[in-house]
Amino acid sequence: MTTERLSFKEMCAKFEVTPRTLRYYEYIELLAPEKEGRARFYGPREVARMKLILRGRRFGFSLEEIRQWLLVYGKKGEKQQLGQWLTLADRQLVELERQRAELDVTIADLKALRATAVEEMTKLGEG
């Protein structure tokens, strides 16, 4: 792994997040950059954590769930962390499947309503 460090600005650009977001992740202890005076630097560990944070957010996990999951590794090790991850993933998969089913129904309803509107427009055009 590289020992390259990213500045605060570079970290924001790399992950396409706002400075406010990056500061908040630090405030809630998801990230712990190295500090030199007022400057912050993000090494490989923080870059990897940021990737996990953003992936977790994309999957629908709360920041607190992500924070707790990341804490497990430091305290209990990789096996415990993977076990907790599986539990979270299983729960989230059920929720995402529920949301997808709900979206499928909504899309079908909207398509049906649109088709009805097209039929009505056709009738109005004929008259």
C-alpha cells in the first residue's frame, strides 16, 4: 500500500464530497486524519475507510451503523467485524428488496396511468 497522503482539498476532490461532509465524518470519528498545525492529511488507512463509508452510505447504512462496524475491527478483530457485516448486509438486503418491490408497483401504476392518458388524448384528438 502506498504511503501517499492526501490534503483536505485532495480528499474532497477524490471522493467528490464537500468540505462540510469531510469535517463531519471527522467530528463523528469515522475518520482521523493526521494533523500538522491546521492542515489535515489523509493516509491510506483514511482513504480505505472513506471508501467503506461511501459504499456503506450507498447501500443505505446509517453513519452510526458504519461507525460501529468500523470500531469493531479495532476492538475485536476481523472475524467479529465480518460477522457484524454479514448481519448488517442481510438486514439491508431485505430492506432493499422491499423498496424494489414497492418501486415496481409504483412504476406499474404510473405506466398504467400514462397509458390511460394516451388513450384519452387519442379519443380527444378524434372528436
